[in-house]
Amino acid sequence: MRPLHVVVPADIDDPARPSGGNAYDRRVCHALPAAGRAVHEIAVAGAWPEPDAADRAELDRRLAEVPDGADVLLDGLVGCAAPDALAPHARRLRLVVLVHLPLGDEAGLPPAVAADRTARERATLRLATAVVATSAWTARRLAAVHGVPADGVHVVPPGVEPAPLAATEEAGTRLLCVGSITPTKGQDLLVEALAAVADRGWTCRLVGPVVRDPAHVETVRGLVERHGLNGRVEITGPRTGRELDAAYAATDLLVLPSRSESYGMVVTEALARGIPVLAAAVDGVPGTLGRAPDGTVPGLLVAPGDADALADGLRRWLDEPRLREAARTAARQRRGDLTGWEVTARCLADALT
């Protein structure tokens, strides 16, 4: 079994910082041995994607321990942030870079920071033997931003864990948003939209880490307070495992108001439970949500970055019983199309060879 050295952020299993990228890395590390690759995990501490000199030196040191000719899969949050640490090893190692979301596409970045991240990412991709993206949209984006040929990027979408059907309620008033409380995920837009439909009888839980952008968390809390939504909008902090399963089980509609989203793993997590999704039609999300065989969208897609459009979508969901029923039927049908992490691991193993 050919070994594969996988470089991941040291916080990959931190329950206070769950993310789609960390979940993807952990699932494929667990599933790759069954696909024929022995995994040697290299967890590197650092302020990724803004490492300091000590962080870059540690990555260099850890790579220096990998034997010549080895395959190394680098999470893009680490690898794309530190091309100077990768450069000394590019000729002796087979470096494969896994890109979840281009570093410069994070919402709310100052232009100079976004440009610097993009430049570092481009330098890393030029050192790579191969590039893996987690969605077709990401592959196209890498082509547009960095000139990487889209057909030269291996697209390996996430899998999803099997889950029981949620016992949704007919009125559809139990709303859930899952994701780090950051500008990219757009919870501020969601609170503004919820305020516009405050005359309807909904509740909403915002589940996700509150440590990645404390200033934005305070902005969201301030909006909840200003609009008088305390008691109806709950910011729960992160949930994983059984707690996250319980949150989905008590949900009628997943809401994803992201400003940028390369794939949207929470979409398939909801569909795996037959839960419809109201999402911003941004980046890779429409492809992830998909359609039922009859063409019905298992939920609603609205214009991205637009609180009014999100409010209109919520009104339709809450006011139109036929729409809710059609979306639930479509979600249950899409559930049967989803693939597990073993498929992702096999596709990744193929890409690595």
C-alpha cells in the first residue's frame, strides 16, 4: 500500500473550530486506506492562512522529514499560504494541493490582503505536481484566477454521511443555518432578512464557530438585538457529532446565505436528511443543491449578497404550502443521489496516481 503524507491544519479536530475543509480532510484521511493509500498525517500548527515565520519554518521542517519521492497531499489552507516553505521540497516530493476555496475569495478581506493571498496561492500551484479541487466551480475559478487549466484540475467533491430522514413539521417554521459566523457565511444578511419577516412564526438557530471573526460575531449579535429578535434567533456556537445531528433533526429548512461558497457541505448534510435548502445562488452552491429527476429544486435559490432577496425566499417558504411540499419531495429524491466518503476517497486515490 503506497503511503500518502497528508498535511492538515493542527486544529483539524478542534471542536471549537469545525469547518467543511476540516471535515473533508478528516473524512478522507479515514477513508483512504480502504482505497489503497496508507495515510501518514502531518498536522501543522499555525495561523493559517496567515502564517508567521515560525509557522512557515515548522512546515518546512515537517516536509524535510518526508522521504524523497513521496506523495504529499497538502490542504490548501496550509500549502497555498506558504509557497516559500514548499519550494525547497518541490523537486524531491510529489506535491498535490487540495483547494477547498481560493484563499483570496474569503469575503470581507481588505483588497491588499486578498491580493497577497492570491499571489501566494498562485506560487504554490506552480510548484504542485497536481491540483485537486472540491468542486467543479473551484476548478473553473482556479483557471480564471491563476491560469490553471480547468481540465488539469482533478475535481473530487465531498461525500456525505448517511442520516435518517428528519421529521419535518408542515408549517416549516424551524430554520437552521450552519457555518462559521463570518462575513463569508453571511449570517448578517440572514438576520436582516429574518427581521423583514418577523410577523411570521419562525425560529432560527445559527450553529457554528464564533472564534474565527469575533468582530463579525458581535455585528450579528448586535443585529439580533437591534431588530428585537432575541428568543427567536439563537447563536448556539459550534455543534458536532450527535449535537449537530440533533440540530438537523429539529429543522424544517436549512438556510445558507453565503457570500462565497465553493461547494457547501451543509447542503448535502441537509439533503441526506430530506431537508430542503434556501440558499444564495453563489459559486458552487446551485450545483451542490441540484435538482430532482423532474427538475424541481429541493428548496429555493436566491440572489447572493441580497438580504431582500433572502427575505422574499423566506416569505415564499413560510407562506406557500405547495412549495414546501414540492421542495420536501425533491429533497427526498435528491437524497438518493448522494454518495458517501468512500466514493470521495476512491476518486482522490485515482487523482493521486
